[in-house]
Amino acid sequence: MYTYSEFDAAFVAERNRQFRAQVARRIDGSLTEDEFKPFRLMNGLYLQLHAYMLRVAIPYGTLSSRQMRQLAMIAERWDKGYGHFTTRQNIQYNWPKLKDVPDILDALGEVQMHAIQTSGNTIRNVTADHFAGAAADEVADPRPIAELIRQWSTDHPEFQFLPRKFKVAVTGSPMDRAVTLAHDIGLRIVRRGSDIGYQVLVGGGLGRTPMIGKVLHDFLPEEDLLPYLEAVVSVWNTIGRRDNKYKARIKITVHEHGIDDIRARVEERYALIRPQFSGVDQQLLGAIRAQFAPPAFREGGTEAYDAARAADPVFRAWADTNLAAHRAPGYAIVSISLKAHGETPGDATSEQMRVMADLAERYGHDELRISHEQNVILPHVHRSDLPAIHAALREVGLATANIGLISDIIACPGMDYCALATARSIPIAQEIATRFGALKLEHEIGQMKIKISGCINACGHHHVGHIGILGLDRAGVENYQITIGGDGGTDARLGDRTGPGFSADEIVPAIEAIMLAYLEHRSEPSETFLQTYRRLGMEPFKAALYGDADAKPRRKAEANVPA
């Protein structure tokens, strides 16, 4: 893991000192809320429906046990005893008092964390594959380059007042777990023979105008990456729309100019700025990379794991669902679900955070990851330790065996918290998870990604959900549109809208109707929902939702399933 230099620590401390003074001026009335707004946004502080919200950066999703314990302490001391992990690999505190925010930022600084550039029209927290450095299919660990981008972009004098926010994601695996095609810039580490470089994607994004990114450069050498990124952002900063915030994202610029024109402009700009780097970025990258050396993996048998798996069906179900292949023999990657049935997706209590920190310290080489899917990862766990980990997780409600299943729902905070939301997301997610938990159909359905957004800003990534749900306001009534067939993976695509939306009372039966249609029409049990949809298209699912004559969800199968 990256450790702050003296410069890093001094930089964060000075920013916190400045913001403490700005908060004091807001409290004594020297600054109005409008005057205070740009200062708070530069430090991750939002004004939501009911209170301020502080968004804390977790760069590329990586945490130590000490940092996780500090997050738990902050939640307990200055919030309501929990935090919310987001689709940007951040954590949000929904109830801090303004007077306490400077103390929270200082507490974060004590463990080398901050809230800088988690909001505003700047380059946001760089995200990465949550299995980075551990995945069996990985070409290279993307975190060193993500850290280099973080350092380059933080307080970059040219990029603090961009046309709109700018998001970068990096993956080092051919299985894209970072949703790179839905980012302003997506970077994929690729190999050509013995050479490693980067495929650069540009112009992806969701929101009111969802678009899939385009290939800007197919194979960029590592030594060219940072100046090339600077060229991309500089070109957009120059020609991007500033007359309309809804058309200010780089995806609109790419759409209006065309990828070939953007590529030519970037190459021209790159040729001008490349000599200014003089290899300094590569020297810095070398020092950063040394801090991401893999841990000393231990050897040993897996008899304890094998015995527990054979004897305990609950443990076996959890292992089958929540473990992923690790690059080291005898190890596994553990995904800890923050999606217990009926709970708020992404929320973790202070107690749960401390338990996860303890497990990482004792069994996980002191590393945790936050996934964009709002779960927590122990990336390096020897299989012999898995029974003990599972037992500890069960005690605090974190052993739900549902990773990748229908109750593992991504949901934005929605109208329960967000001032922009037009509908609730959290209750819908809770109701869907509870319903399918009661039906006992999750494992029968198999891989399923439901994503819910409470407004067209699409913070819940609904456009790339296997099933996407978008909550809207229709004449003061919540209405939920459904899309089918989206995918955020390597060959990302946007979902297709099914038709008219559904009321809050109808949306869960509508999802049930889709699932029952899938189970009826799949060619064999191993055919996934996406495969079935791509084979058959929309018609069988539309018929299940609307029947032949009206726009009401069909509920004919409900009498045949348990309540």
C-alpha cells in the first residue's frame, strides 16, 4: 500500500487548516452558503436533503486495518454509527455537523486519508479493479498507475475548474471489474507479446445521456501514459461545452467532434507537452510501484477449509458464492457482502467496520478493498483461515452468501438522502432482496446484477445493470422504469428500456415477473439471464411485464410461490 511522503502529509494538513478557517467563517456568518459552496465542494462536503454529507476518498478502493478502524471511529463519534460505501469506492457520512467536519478531516489525516476532490468539477477519486494485486487473471496490478494519476491530478492547477466532473478507472485484468467503458477515461492494462501497455478509452459515462466509451489509443506505452492523459484532459478543458452543464461531460465532446477529431487534437497536444515530463513521472512511478509489492504469501495445507466445506452447508454456500480465484496457491479472495436481505446496500456499522479491520489485520495481510459494487474485499486470505473468518462475519451479520446474486443490489442513496433524487432507491432494493430471499430463488437464478438509481444522474449505474431500475417523479408520484440487458463488464453495453414504468407498489412484482420468465425460457440451467436475453430479445420479458393489452405487471405466478 502507498504510504504518504512528508509532502503528502503536509499538503493534506494545510488543506485541512484552510478549510477549518472557511468553516469558521461560514458558522459566524462571514460567508453565505452560496459563498461557502465552492470551498466545501473542494473538500468533499455536500449539502443534502437533511444535513451535510461528507464524502471521503478511498483511492482505488484500498484500505488498511488502521484506516478502516478510523472510519469506524468517525462514524461513531461524529455521525450516527455507520458509513455508506459508494459506487466510486468512497465512503460517505450522511449526518456530520458542520462544526465537526474540520475535526473529521484532521482525524482522516492522521491515517493518511482525505476528502479532497471527491466532489466539484475536477478529476475525482481514481477507481480500480477491487481484486487488484490478487486476481488470478491479472496482467498487472493497476494500483501503482492509479496512485500516480491521483498524485498528478490532485490540485493540478489546470484542472481545478473543468467543464464538469471527470472520472478515471483502471483495470489490470481482461475481465473488466472496474466498468472502464462507463468512465470519462478508462484504462485497461494489456499485453502484446512481452510488452505491457494501456488501452485508453474515452467518452464513457451514464447519467441523462448514457454512452459507452470509445477506443482512443489501442496500445499506449507506459512511459507515455501520464502526458497522454494530460493531453486528453487539456483538450477537453479547452473545447468542452461550458454553456450547458448537461452537455459539459467529455462524452458529449467526443460525440459532437467525433473520435477521430479528438484523437488528432490529443496527439497534437501530446506532442507539445511530452518533453516537459522528461521521465520524472517514470521515476515517481518506480518509487510508487515499490510500495505495492505483493505480501509474503505463506505456504500450508487447506485441510481446515476442506473439512469445513464438507461438514457445514452454510459455510459451503458462502464459499461457493463469496470467494474468487487468487493468483497465489492456497489463497482466495473474499468478498464480504454489505447486502444482507432487507438492509441498506453499502451501509456498514462501526462494529462491522472494526470486525473487518480485525480480520484484515489477523488473516488478510492488513489489506481491505472497497468495490464499486458497494461490498468490502479481503484480497489475500489463506484458505485455512476461511472457517474462522466466516464465523466472525456471521456474528456481525456480514456472512450473507449472495455475491453476484439478485440481492447483491447496487443502489444510490436516493430520495432518503440526496437532494437531486426524484424517487427512493433504498426501500426498493430492500424489498427486492427480501422478496427473493423469501422465494429461495437466488441460487436458481444465478448471476444477476440489479442496479437502482433514484434519478437520471445514474449514481446507481442502472444503465449497465442486467436489470436496471430508474426512479422518476411522475406528477408527484414515484415511477420506476426498467431496462434489461445492460452490462458493465469487458464488452459493456447499455440496457434496453422495457416500456412504461411501474409504481412503487408494482416494481417488485415486475422484477419477479421478469425472473420467472427467465426461468421459464432459459435453454438450460447454466444459461445466464444475459445469455437468455441476448438469445431471445425483449419480447418474452415484455409479455411477462405487460401482457397483451395493458401496462400492468403480470402476477399470474405469485400464487405458486411462498409469501
